[in-house]
Amino acid sequence: MGVTRWKEEAALHVENVREEARKIAVKLLENPETAYKEEVSAKILKDFLKEKGFSIEENLSGLATAFRASFGRSAGRGVAFVAEYDALVGIGHGCGHNLIAAGAVAAAVGVAEVLRKRELEGRIEVIGTPAEECTVSDPGKVPLLVSGIFDGLAACLMFHPWDETIAIVNDLGVIVLDLTFEGQTAHAAADPWNGKNALDGVVGAYNLMSLLRQQMKPDGRISIMVTDGGQAVNIIPERASARVMIRSMDMSYLEELLDRVTKCAEAAALGTGTKLEIKTVMKVLNTRMWDHLYEIVSRNFLSYGIELQKPVQLFGSSDFGNVTHRVPAFAFGMQTHPRGTRWHSTAVRDGSVEKLALDGMILAAKVMAASAIDVLAMHEVA
């Protein structure tokens, strides 16, 4: 059957670029770049794909480090692999995004070599998405979605390094808020009664949210960080601020928590006589499950003797969730690190060039390539 042969050919081509993919993963690891600053990383990926015959679009949605690489017919069915390549502040590639990027381009090359023979029709893309780890503004996929970069795709696929091989479902939606309290300065010793302490507003909000956490559902999360506590200890601060991150697997419950958190902040402002400004910094949706893509990817894992687990809960978040609400999209975790590895850590970073990680990256690329071929070979969009 043609599809089986195409998958075998794609896997062979992925294997043929194993060493090049390894070098890309190492280069990105050795040159970690944080959100929206991934100039060198993006160039490494674009140069590799251009050399393999892909056409490159740069500065997508006005983002200097976002790109799209395409191969095949512009009309007809298209499948995209998502590449992430930003690093964590202070740690580097402690989330393994260097492996995500290298795996995505390897998978794309595998499918492109099949398309080159024109036995299979369609288009393969790599969409380079910056700033997945960003928490100070919208992460990279959000503006790309707004400008329609993902629209019209038959499927979008991604893998994420992990300590086991699992489908990524039931993760957490996220809303990040900036709270700013405005008060009135006064001498902290001579006449504190003339002041309105903005820091008291922050502390009051923090305490109320901490009490709220005792009554939350199991998947609810509230994280709080003081970002401005005043300028001098002998002055009643007229301005203080905090950043709040709210998470839940259920978007309706996330909105309920947002309302409760907002009321906590408003109560603190009322009690301290300060003025409150609330700004929404970012909103990331939870992952929507596309069953047909889960079945396709699962079957391709089984061809390698691996059963793709479907976890009940996964307490992480990604702007890939936003993609799943726009187009058919599926992501899976691939074992690249030993079981029990603490994530967002130097252990992940240092392990991202070990044999387990690189072998997992290549297998993930083969599974994604095979799954893309399945989608391209379909006659109807699911």
C-alpha cells in the first residue's frame, strides 16, 4: 500500500538527517535565547530548511523571530509541524525546546522527500513560534493565531520532551494579571497616618488569594509574585504591584477563579483606601482533544512497539492549547529524559544532548512524519 511505503521512506529520510538534527539541537542548547530574542536559533532552523528546498517566510505577524517554512503545493491539504526554540531565563533549555525545534525540522524533511516524488500531494510546513515560555505578554502563538497563520491547515503536530511518552491532554488554561495599587506617600515614622500604603493593598490581596486557595478545586492554581514593593523603607509606598497567574483545566472554572481573584484585589484596595488597576497580561487556553489525530499518532507509535499513554491530568500549560481551539492539532510528550526528572531545571538542559534525548527526538520526528502522511493521504478533512 502506498501510505505504508511513504511512511517507510519518510522514516528513512528522518534517519538520514539524524546527525544534522543532533547538531541543531546542540547548537540551540549552547546558544540559549529567551522569549522574542531567538535570532540565532531561528536563523539556524531557517538556514537548514532553506538548504533542504523549503521556501521561507520571515517576520510573521511582525515577530522578528517567527517564521514559516513550506514545501509542496500551496493549494490543497497542508500539515504543519510546530517548532519552539526559546529558552528559560537563568536556566537555558531547561524545557527541552532545542529538541522540539530539531525534531520538527527533521520530521518536515522526512515528509518533504516523499512529496518531492509527487506520488503524494499536499504541503508540509514548519511554523517557527517564539516565546512559548513568555509570561510578561502574550506568548508567540497568540499573535500568529490572530493573524491567521494557522488557518486552513488540515492538521498541526508537535512533540514535547518529557520523562514518559504520553498524549498531551487535559492541561491547564492560564490567565496572568498585573495588579497595581496606587496610594499616597508619607513619612513612615513621623506621620504614617497621612499615608495610604499601596504595599498593604498588595499584601491584602495576597492574603485573600491565599485563603481562596484553600477552597479551590483540585486542578485550580494561583501563583502570586510581588513585582514592586516600594522604593524606600522609610517612605509609605504610593505604588506597589503584583503579578498573578491563575490556572485550571476547565476554562469556565478558570473564568470563575478570575472573578474571585479580581474581587480579592478589589477588596484589598477598598480596605486600604488605595486605587487599583488590573491589566490582563496573557491568556492561554487549555488543550482541546482531537480524537482522530490521537488515533493516528497512537497507531504510528504502535508501529514502533510503543503504546501512547493518555494521562488523566497533566499540570502544565502551553500556548499550543490555543492552536487546538483554532485548527485540528495534537501534541504528545516523548520520553527524552529519565523518569522522575524535575522539569524546568538544569537536569533537563544537561540531559538534552544525551543519547536518550536524541533517540527520543528522532523517534518523535518519525512518528510525526508518518502521522502527517496519514493526514495528507486522507480524502476528507476530519
